[in-house]
Amino acid sequence: MSVSLQVVVPFAAERPKTRLGGVLSAAERRAFADAMLTDVLAAVTAAGHEPTVLTTAPLDRDVPQIVDERPLGAAVDAVLADAEPDHDRPLAVVMADLALATPTAIRRLTTVGGETSETGAAADLVFAPGLGGGTNAVVVREPQFRTAYHGASIADHRRVAAELGARVREVDSRRLATDIDTPDDLAELLLHGDGAAHDWLVDAGFELDTDDGRVGVTRESATHR
Amino acid sequence: MSVSLQVVVPFAAERPKTRLGGVLSAAERRAFADAMLTDVLAAVTAAGHEPTVLTTAPLDRDVPQIVDERPLGAAVDAVLADAEPDHDRPLAVVMADLALATPTAIRRLTTVGGETSETGAAADLVFAPGLGGGTNAVVVREPQFRTAYHGASIADHRRVAAELGARVREVDSRRLATDIDTPDDLAELLLHGDGAAHDWLVDAGFELDTDDGRVGVTRESATHR
């Protein structure tokens, strides 16, 4: 298969990453979220796709943008309703805080469901589960699919898929599972990242802290776990 | 390559899973750890390997066992010193609490490093990083490698590998990254498991709880996050 794949990256431009409020100021959270977006767009591009950012406000960035100030689910569902993705024109949604995403991980996402299964058909839906029950990325080849981004969304998305009779595959990726939301997640980025967000954190003074046997982060004199 | 691979599964038989002490009694923790071991051994076996359990005390279980009551690192290092693993006789170490491991995930672990790289050589060491900086599985083809299981062990293992001049690959697997240690991890098992440990949890009365938007678990009337 050599179909063109549209990749949409939803981005909260104005008040991102509120759960990092204990360790980063509002301005820092915006800068950090912007660095993560840079990493995600770079991984998608290096995997051979041209990403579109679905943003709550226009970005000063040279990338195709769709501006929609509604909440994530409503904005993504509007894109799905407009695009009507199917097997000839699949659409992927990749979260903007997957700062550990690599081109290889993105390629796994976009190719795993395209493999010919025993029935000779590709998956209608591919999910990349997030830690804590989220759905960090999807590939949609089923025009009727709509999102359910709340609570344990992966369980809801599996239910939606079953109701549609859709063939589902899941991608087993730690890198796609790790959305960077909390201070603990920053340790993952320090351990495994090598892009703009990793460098931003290091420049901001964050370091790994393993003093008590569990891995956390420290920033200058303060400790955050 | 079609070399035979020895797979060792370290198991703390007597006081397992102390960090689940807030939600499970000592007897329950032993039963739960035993169910997770069952799942890991099943995945390894289904992936085509015969596992050996490296246990702190003899188990009433029909599986090859090495009994060594020393701490994890010393016991694994003794196995490595004895086996002298190399490219003809690789040795894998897979933690006993990877209750989300599937045969596919184990096959990715044991084959990824065997791929011929650009230099024509397989990896000397393959790591499966755990969440929080651990090293949840390794494949060793370098006889001088010794473990460093403490703190952010993945960083230490990378350092050890660099000092040995070893070629390293890492497996990007959420399933191998998720060791089941804490109450939060139980939610991952409820969401994504389908083996003995998952069933044990359900039988013990655990359910997903998404009431406040974050995913946790409840057990009968108590809530644990």
C-alpha cells in the first residue's frame, strides 16, 4: 500500500500542561509545550508525512494549521467529519506532547495497521495506548469513527470500534505511550529524550534525581516528584 | 540466525511486591506475584523459549529453577558469569512482574538485536527500558556484561555497555516497560491484561476507577490511587 496519510497534531496553544504547574510557570509551560510540538512534528516529518497542527490559536510557525478553539474531542471530531478517512485516505491523530516519539515509532504507528492480516484486509483503526488509559495516537480508516477523549479513553475507543464492527490493531510502543504531563514524566524525557524538549528541560536546570531509589527530577535546589 | 536463547526470569519468592502493601496483604501479594510469573512464563514459552526461573526459594512449579537467595543483581550476575553469553549462546533476563508481556513482545525483544545492522553484526546487548528508569529485560551477547539494578538502571546499563564498547539496541515496548509495582500499575493491568494476573485482580474485586478524570483502581468500597 502506498496511500497518502494525513497526520493531524492537536495542540493547546494557550494554557498547555496545567499539571506541570507545580514545577513550571505558565510562560515556561508554553515554551516547553512548544518544544514538544517541535519534536513531534520533526518525528512525523522524518517518518515521511506532512503534519497539520490542529491548534486552539494561530501559531507563529511554518506549518499547515487548522485553528479550532473548541476542546480536543470536538475539534478532532470535526476534522474526522470533514476528512471522512478510509482505506484510501487514512488520517492519523498524534498528540503534541509525545516528546519521546521517534520517526521509527511513528512509522510503526502508520504501517502496523496497513499490514495485510489473515483476512487480507488492513486494520480500520490503529490505537497507540497511553499510560493511564489515554489514547495517544490513532490511525483512522473508518469514516464513522469519532473520539472519546476522557477518562480511560482507550477503553472507550475499543468500545466505539467494536460498535462499528471495525478491525482494530494496537501499537505496542513505550515512546508513543509516554505523554509528558506530570513531573514524573519529565524523568522519562531526561532518560530517553534527545530533542528540543529534552534540551529545553536541561537548559531550564532539570536533572534526574535517584537519591531515594525512585527516579524523579530536581531543578536547581528544589526537588519535584 | 537460529541460535538457542536461554531465558532467565528472576523471582522474589518470599516477600514480593512490597509497594503494593497498601492494597494487598502479604499472602495476596504472593498469590498475585505468582500469577504474574505464570503470565511471563507463558509469554516466553509461547515465543518459543524454555524459561528458567531464578528464584530466592524453591517453587512448587514444573519449571527449571535456579535457587539463589541473594539480591537480584548478585544472583543475575552469577548466572551471567556462569553462562558467559555470546552471539552463539545469548541469554535473556526478563523480569517476573511484566504481566502485560505477550509472545509478540518477547519475540521483539529476542529478535530485534539479532537483526543484521549496517555493520553486519547483531547487537551485543538489547535493553527493554522500564518506566521510571528501570531495565525490565535484557538480551546479553557480551560475556563481560554485568548488571546494575538500582536507581535509574537503564542509564547505568547504557554506561556499562559504552565502557565495554558493546553495540546496543533498545526495544520500544509499552508492554515490556510496564512492570507492575504500584497501585497505579494495577490500572494498566486492568486496562491491557488478559492473563492470570489480570484475572486474579478482577477476582480480588479490583475495578478501574475514572471518577475524577485520572485512572485509578477501586477495590470493593476502598479507593486506591
